[in-house]
Amino acid sequence: MSNNMDFTSNQLSKNLAERVKELECLYNISRIARAKKNDELNPVLEKILEEIPNGWQFPEQMATCLMYGAEQLGEKPIDNNYQSVKLQITEGIDGELFIYFKKNAVEIDNRYFLREEQALLNQIGHEVASLIELSIKRKKELIIQDKLRANDRLNLLGELTAGIAHELNTPLGNIMGYSELLLKDEKNSQKKNDLEKVIKSAKHAREIVKKLMIFSCEMPSQFKTTDLNQLIKECVDLIKIQLGEKKISVKFSLQEDFPKLKLDPVQFTQVIFNILLNAIDAMDKNGSISISTRAIKNDIRIKITDNGKGIPEDQLQYLFHPFYSNKSQSGTGLGLAVTHGIIQAHGGSIQVESRVDEGTTFTIILKS
């Protein structure tokens, strides 16, 4: 009778010790989650994975693994001797948390998992899923805040550029007008040459003002049914001099039954020009540009590819920002910002793919 009582007493003590370990483990994991919730996610999860085995019977022999989305922390068990819990995180992102005996674990007689350990793992899984979900929500909120700040900056920039454009138009008009009047009566060749330079510079400044006005949405769009294939050919024809200077060839792959589109031909000419001139600037002599048009279901796609120097990956995110330029010669940094604004005004989008020393592809996507 005494032996039975001793056995029962020992088993109760062991069970109580296991429950205390489980509670302590759960408390420590909750503490890590609370203290580190604003830190980078994966290092926090790794700390939790290190803590989990302390709640099991044989902590030194246990290993853990967490899989969620495309992430995997730790090695997945290779046999069926494990406990796991499925994680329902958010918006289709699933995961699973495992605990198992290590491959090189010391042999333990009758090693097994307790039912209470599965309940503990379920609770830890809930804690981990909440932590991952919180991190995902926080990242989304930061993205939204960044977009709102960017929109505020762009709106302010639009107002400033519109004001600058209006202020510059009048003096530029005066400069050009008076210079042209003086040029008519000027006999001195040196002075004539100087006046021509003034007029050329004023015209260049006027083009910049036009870009500023497009960027600030001050120039109203005039949508017309347009043959985009023909517009592209005309654009290429107008820059034959620049293409010829570098002996750059242009290859067309224009869909024959390409539908006509309702767009602003003047603004869209600016789009094609900006991309082509950037391509020319990015290439040495004997380069190549390919232009293709395709109608895919309701999408219209225009691709312009060059085999130039390419754009470093860390610069791609700034490519459509106003006043950003990576041209070899001086540029205003407005060309691609204007391009982006025009395409958005047409209800479309623009994508860019680039590899350094291989080339760049711009893809314009419009709705038919």
C-alpha cells in the first residue's frame, strides 16, 4: 500500500512540475512577444522558437520549426514523430509550428509527447500567429502612411510647379519676342549668333515650363481616337537625327490589327519621346531599340526595350520621382515623372525592368 502511495505521490509531483514548466514557458513567450512587438519580426520569432522546448519533458532533445508564407525558421522534421499546430494568420497567409526530437538526440526510453504539450503548442501557435499578423498590419499601415505623405508632397509640388510655370511664361515670352525682333535688324554676325543662342535657350526653357505644366495638371487633356502604331512611327521619325548620331537601329513589332485608342496624342507623343530619348542617352554607338504593341484581352501593352547600360536596382524606385535624373548629360529629371503622370491620367500604368549592362524595358499598360 505504501509503495502505491509513493508512486502516486511521485507521479503527481512530476505532473505538477511539468505543468509549472508549461506555464513558465507560456509566460516567457508572452513576455518576449510583448517586449519585442515593435522589433523586426523574424529575430523575435527565433527567440520564441528557442524558448518553446523549455516547456517540454526533454528540452535538450527538442528542436522547433516555424513556417509561414514563404518564410521558414528552423529545419522541418524529417519523420512523423512531432507535434504541430496550423496557424491561420491573415489574408490567405497560412503557417505551421513544429516541435520534434532532434536527429542526433540521445536515445530516451519511451520518449513521447504529452497531451498537455499539444495544448501548450496550440496556445503558443495562437500567440505566434497574432504576432505575425500584427507585424503584417503594421507594415501595411507604414506603406499607406508613406503613400499619403508622398501624395501630400506631390500635391504641394504640383501647386508650386504650376505657380512657377505661370510666373516663367511671361518673361520667357518677352525674351523670345524681343530677341527675335533684334535678330531681324542685326547685321553683326557675332551679335546675331549670340541672339540665336538666347532664343535657343529660351525655347529650351519654354519646353521645361511645358513639362512643369503637364506635371502639375495645368494643361487640359484633349482625347481623340488615335492610331497608336502610327503615332509611334511618327515619334521615331522625328528623332532620326539623334538615332543617326549614335547609329542606333529601331526594330518594330507592331500588331497589325491593333485597336485605335482614345487618348491625347500630344501628351502621348511626349510619353514615347521621353522613353526613347532616355534609351538613346543610355546607349553607346550601334545600339538597338525594339518597340512592340500587343492587345491582350482588355489590356493594351506597348513595350520599348533598349540594350543600353541599364539602371541599378537601387535606383529603380526613384525613376518616376520628379527632378530625379541619372542621365549622363544634364537632365531636368522631369521626363519620366511627366510620363508617369500622363499614363496615370489615361487610366494606365507603366512598369520598368532593367539589368545593368544589359538594357531596360518600359512596358505601358492601357485599357482598351
